[in-house]
Amino acid sequence: MFNMSTEDKLKNVSPTFGNTVLPAVPAFDYIKCPLHRYTFSVKPIREWTERNCEGKTLNLFAGRTKLNIDEIRNDLDEEALADYRMDAVEFLRTWQGEKFDTVLLDPPYAFRKSMEMYKGIRCSPFKQMKDEVMNVLKEGGKVITFGYHSNTMGAGRGFKVEKIALFSHGGAIHDTIASVERHCL
Ligand SMILES: C[S@@+](CC[C@H](N)C(=O)[O-])C[C@H]1O[C@@H](n2cnc3c(N)ncnc32)[C@H](O)[C@@H]1O
């Protein structure tokens, strides 16, 4: 059992387990909105994303909707609004410019989605992608990941979950989950 009282949980204090300090309870946003294959074309998701990005942002799977933030956009699709058209892992491995304050990861959420919805453009394997993120992210920076689950950068790579957003699309449609993680120094 973790050593944490209800009072501490409400104050968002980190629980302890032996000598290990565990992450405090992440903040939680719940937003009802439609689903669209181009995530940021849905206004409540776009506005939530703009609010949660900080500083210079790498939008690695940028798609077709520009964000009202300071962003560098990458997408393999020639019809996307993009500054770079590279495979995501290739981009992360070869980037030589200044590092980013925030990295936005909104890939196809599953291989089948990639084939059906995005012209068969294959999403780079998630593990490789996550392993390369620190090549482009400043220490202490943020990663915001969209998907069907909240299994994202993780504590093993030195990240702590700050916030989870659940976008509920209604009916039998999968929810979209966005995880905001901070690289801990
Ligand atoms: C879920 S959509 C999100 C797009 C964007 N965030 C938006 O809201 O419009 C996934 C995007 O990833 C792009 N994509 C798929 N595989 C890719 C890869 N390996 N490298 C870079 N982009 C890729 C697709 O072209 C598509 O635009």
C-alpha cells in the first residue's frame, strides 16, 4: 500500500513508497466532442491542445490544421500543412536544430487506422519513436501524446504524467486520450 491520505491526494502531494517518490495524482480534463480523423480539426481538442503546449513546439504528425502556437510541423503526407515531410522516427533521429519545449505526438492510433485512414502511410513504431524523443526535447520539456490509451513516454524514460484529458465522442466510438507528460530533471 502507498502511504497517502485522502487529504494529501486532494492537495496533490506525491505519495511515497519506501524511498521512492511516486507521481502525484495527475490533473484530469473531461471534454465531450465529435471525433475526426484529423484530430485538431475538432475545435475543443484544438483549443485544449493550444492551451497545453508551451513555447516552441514540434508537431510531429501535424496533419491539416494549423495551431495558434509557435510550431514546427512535420507530416509524411504531401497534402498535409507541413514544414517537413519526413517519417517521424527519421525526423527525431536527424534533427540538428534547437530543441523544443513541447513535442506533440498525434500518430495514427493503430496500424489498421494508418492503413485505412491515412493512405497507408505507416506510423513509425511507437517504441522507437518514444526512444528518440529526447533528441529533440529540452530537459524539463513536455510531451503531449494522443491515442486510445495513456501508456506513453513513461517513468522509465524520466517522464511524469501531469495531466490526462479524456475526449468522449459518444455512442460506440473509442474515446481519445491525451497524456501530458513532463521530463523530470
Ligand atoms: C491522427 S492523424 C493526426 C493529424 C493531425 N494531428 C491533425 O489533427 O490533423 C495522423 C497523421 O500522421 C501522419 N503520419 C502517419 N504516419 C506517419 C509517419 N510515419 N511519419 C510522419 N507522419 C505520419 C498522417 O499523414 C496523418 O496526418
